[in-house]
Amino acid sequence: MSLITPLILLVLFVTFLRNVYIGTLESVLPEGIAIGDEIINGFPS
């Protein structure tokens, strides 16, 4: 029962907020600075 809330939040993040997160992160960076997809996604290779 206690895992329902984190699961719901994870689904909401993946469904709706991921693009907002990535867009915000990329808009804050100055031009010419690139961040790898591994860092943005949080899954280093």
C-alpha cells in the first residue's frame, strides 16, 4: 500500500513532466554547451 504513491508519481513524471524537465534544463544552459543524453536521462553508460 505504501508503494502506490511513489509509483503514481513515477508514472506522472514519465508521462508528463519528462519533456518539461529536459526543456527547462536545456534552456538554462548557454549556447555551445552540450550535455550528454546519459546525464540528462540519469543513466550513465
